Amino acid sequence: MVDLETRVAELTQRNEIVTLSALGGSNAIRESEGYLSPVFGIVAGAVATHWDDVDDAEPMIAFLAKGFQHNKDRLALRESIEAVHGLPKETYRSFVMALDARTRDPDEHPILKAEAMSGLMRFALCDQRWTATACAGLQAYEFGSDPLADPLVCRLTSVAYEHLAYEEALVLLESFVEHQSSRAQANLERGLVQISIALERATVEEISEELSVAASWLEASVRADPERRDSSIYCLLVRSLLSLTDKAAAAFPETVQQLREEAFVSELWDRPAPGMEWLFPPSYAPAAWVPMVDKLSHLAGRLSEPSWLDASVVLEELFQVYSINRAVRPGAPDIGEFIRPAIEAAFLRERGLMGHLDQWLSKGKFGGLSETDAKQLRYNLQPAINEEGPPEKL
């Protein structure tokens, strides 16, 4: 019987690639107990990379499934799932059944249960036939037992809502905030889900109300763990968005500076664990919000004024914000769904601003904007002007 650990160590020491043939071929792998080994993830990667060279798929699928159900090494389990989730969908059933059994095992360690749930979620995202199985694992999980597993399951619950339309995820997240080990993460996830809910509303007022609810969840996350940069960053972002509809809003340079500092440190130090990159935004993502919030800080309160002395400066900044297309997470609604109608409503409410806009456009000097971008706001406003009513989400 081939000792796969020894074989992998030898190949690594010689700086050779671990391939299916280098491990002795399909038969050698299937007849080994490598599914229990810490190198199981490496072996699974070699198998998946050379899947077309596997001479008998069913026994190999059974070998991999045994690893998914019985391997006790967290990283090996994660690496193996990462390796095989790109295989043909017809291979998934055995993998899903093995991981599902693991999530239901009362004697299994919580962190390994969470890793199994993560695997189920990945298979469900590739093939939604497994959605019910993945979501059932979330329902079965018992919170309050592990400080590493609980936050991961919170994140997976949010993914289930955002990408698998799992409505029960909201109730689950709200129950997770009762546990100290998951409170910060559950509040963060519930707040981010609330942003998506807000951006699907029809009117500026409705979106603003729902964003205020999101801010409350995010503030609770910050209180639960003041050291979490992600909670702080998103909380600052939502506050800056709400400034567009807050008539009493003033410039908030301290918010911009705080966001800049948090984003800088996050980009330097915050990295998802290996194999978990699919669950989290890249480390540079928070820094991308800084220019937008900086511009919003200059616009705060200005949209409720009837006129501007420095109209050209305000309008150029306003158009740069107006043209933003970004989401807090991949697949979530664009925040422009709130920004654009909020700005449009201000121009319809304050007719003096409309005069500034027409004068500015007539000069044809748009700074760093293209002519098309500069005229888009005026074009979007025209239907509402003709109807003499405030816009919803144009």
C-alpha cells in the first residue's frame, strides 16, 4: 500500500509537482488510506487536476467522499473541497451526502461541522439542487459552542440568503446575536443583508428607512467587538449614505478620516484564511469606498440648500458620486439604487439647483467627466419634471 504522506513529502522536497501519476496513479490512491491523512487536500487537488486521467471514476469518488466524511484535519478538509467543487456536477451527490452526514454527527467537532457546511454551500452555489441540503445544515447547527465555528456559520447563513434566496436566514441571524461567540458576526451579517433589502425598496424614503435599520445592526456589531474593522467600515459607509437624505447633515471629515485609517490597516493586515477567499471580499475592497465617502462628506447637507455659491465645484463632485456603481458584496444590489434617486429628488425639490445644473451643462466643461456622464442626471430628471412629481428609483 502506498504511503501518500511519504510520497507527497518526497515530491515536495524535490520541488516536483504532485500529480496523479507521481502519486502512483488512480489505483494506488484508491487503495490507500490517504483520505484520513493531513495531505488529503493535496491528493484531492492532484486527482481533480487530472480528472480526465482517472481510469475508474466511481471508486475515486468514493475515496474522496470518505475523506469528506472522516478526515479530521480542518485544512485538509477545506483544501479538498476547494479542489473538487469544480468537478462535473454528476460527481457531487456522494460528496454532498458525506458532508451532510458530518453536519448531523452529534460527536463531530463544531469547527469541522462548520467546514462541512461551507463545502455544502459551495456545492449548492454550483448546483442549486443541493440548496435544501446546505440550508438544512445551517438549521441543525447548535450555536454557542465554538468561537471559530460560530462566526463562520453566520457568514454561510448570510450567503444562503443572498445567493440561494433562503428567507429563513434572517431569523437565524437574528437568533445568533444572542450568543457571545457569534454576536459581532451575526450583527454584521444581518446589517449587510439589510443593506440589500433596503436597496430593493421602491422610493428614496423607504430605502433611507431600511438603511437606518442596517446602521443599527452594524452599530451593534461594533459594540459587540470594537476591534473589528469590517463592522466599523460598513457602519461608516451606511452613515455616509444616509447623509444624502438627512437635511441636518453636515460635513463629517472625522468619518472620512476614520474610514481611511480603518481601510488602510485592513488592506495591510486583513486576509481571509487560505481556501476561504470565496467567502470574503479582497483586502483592498474597503479602501475603494474611501473616495466615495470623501465626496459624500462634501455633499452632506448641500442637497437641502436652495442654491450654491460654488455651484460648479459642488456639481462636479455630485456627478462623480452620481455615477458610482458598487455593491457592498458581489451579487448584492448596487448602492447607486439609493444615491441616484436621492440626488434626483434634491434637484426636483430645490428648483434653484436645477438652474445651476442647466447653466453648468451649457458651459460644456465637465472636469474629469465624459459629456455623457455629465448629462445623465439631467436626462433622468426629465420624465419626473414632465410629471411634476418626485422620482422614485428612475
